[in-house]
Amino acid sequence: MHIRNKAYHAAVIGIVITIGLLLFSPTAQNRTKKKPVDSSDLKGVPVLWQPPHDIASRNLFLGRGGSQMAPDLSRVTYVEDKKTGTFTKYRVRDAAGRVWIAKLGEESQPEAAADRLMWAMGYGTDITYLVPRLNIEGKGVFNNVLLKARPKGVKRLGEWEWEHNPFNETMEFQGLKVMMALVNNWDLKNENNKILRMKDPDTGTETLHYIISDLGATFGKSGGLPFFWRITRSRNKPEDYARSRFIEKVKGDRVYFAFHNKNSKMFDNITVAQAKWIGDKLAQLSPQQISDAFRAANYSDRQVQIMTNAVLRRIGQLVDLPSNAASLPSPRGSGYSPAETAPHPSERY
């Protein structure tokens, strides 16, 4: 029996080491790397964040596109495969002739919700709609499909880097990092960051919008110990998200998040003032608005309540960060309490 136990433990250790070697091998890490766009070669005004003066009235069920950009689902036809990322994607066309990227798989729901929270805070996002059940002519019927708009007049230029960009150390860039910790986005690869060029039809001014175009690896666990974070992380797991810690400690004027991924070090320079800056904006959202973001992603009533309460607790921790940065905030605060969820809105796209 003792020999069998030894053999069992040795086998488990061997499997873990093999998985680790596969995940951390240069081939696995570099096979999808692309050269980021050099921002100095781009013409246009770089934009990361725009002041959201209407936070409390933003419709987080419909999101950035509102009702006017919602897809016409009376007929959706397949155009071609989109060979990027881990999950299946198709380029499709709706009945109104608009082109969309249809994303399938477990990232669709969390990405729809995360997009809406990001947009509510003034950050650029793709225009997205989660369709609970969609017939794509030429491919079949699928559940929980995320449609990402590809509007005319918007040029996708390529990637931007977390390490080097026009916004490093600014308040809005630090706030963006806090938002990544808020939604537990552990997939902070540069290839998920896109630059969109838009032209104002009235003035002719060109702007370069720096967005995170893939927020699917969210609302789960960000991982555990440094070596095992790839194994223990998860996405689209409301219970995991609700159980995970948010703020780990406050030391001096720095806030440290319980956030584990390969880019964790970039979270080491966030100040209390910067975290409170985005926290105060998040606090303008009502529990209903936050719930609407998750309802838009077709979560069940129970899941909506779990994640709404978890987000409210995290917002409370940001708001209650000590002004003198001397102590860790309470895990609940600022008057936030578990929100009762209302029935699903009757409006669908």
C-alpha cells in the first residue's frame, strides 16, 4: 500500500511538471505573438479614456451600442471563419447588412458583462451584444453567442503594449489596471489590446482609441501561487469570482491586489489615490445597473445576484480605502449591501 501511494504521488507530480513545461515553453508562449504597433508611427490623437459624465444614467443592459446598433437577428448568415484566439469565431452578416464577429464558447458571457462595466467607466470597448440562442445560416444554432460589431469607418490598426504606451502612469491608465483587477482579467496579453482609428465626420479629426478587445478571461479566479496560477485560474465561474479576494493589503501609499497572472508586477505601482479615483466613479453605478450588465450576458437570476453582490463589495473596498493609507479597508463598506435582483428586462435585441 505504501509503495502504491508513492507511485500515485510520483505520477501526480509528473503530470503537474509536464503541464507546467508545456504551458511555459517558449513555443507555447511565442506562437501567437505579433509585433505591436509603434504609436509614434500613427497619425491621430491617442485616447484611452473619456470622462463619463452620465454614469448613473447609462444603460448597462444595452451597453455602448444602445438599441440603435443592436443586430437584426431575423437572418444571420455565415461569411467566413475568423482564425484568432482560443475560441471559435465566425465573421457573419445580419439582416441589415451589418458585419459582426460571432464568438462562441465560455468567454462570451463574461466578456459581454465586462465590456459594459468598462464602457460605464469611460473606457473604450468593442460594441457587443450577447445573443442567448442564434441561428447562423451555413453553420448551425448556437447558445450564448457574443456578437462584436465591425462598423464601417472604424479601422483596426493592431496591438498596443501594457509596458509601453502613451498613457503610462496617468490616472486613467492606473484606473484601467484597477478595472482589470475588479473583473479578475488574468489574460493580460498585448495581443488582446487593439488600437481603433476613428474619424470625426464633422471636423475630420482622427482619433486612436486604445481598447482591450478581449475581456473573456474574467469573472473567475485569477490564479493561486505563482507557479500554479495557470492551473488554478478560471473564467466565467460566478462562485469562484465571489470567493476570490480583491485587495490584499495597503502599504504606504500603495494598494496591492490579490491578483495573480504573468503581468502581476504592473499592479505594484497603483496608489491609494488612483484606486479611489476609479472607485468613486464605480460607486456612481446603482445595483440595478450592475445587475443589468450581467443580465445582458444571459446569466441566471442566481448568478446575476452572486456577481452583482461581489462587484458591489469590491467597489466598497475601493471607496473605503483609507485616506491616510495606513490600514486595510473593510471587505464591505460605503453603504453597499447585497442587492436584490429584479426580473429580467423584457427587451431583447
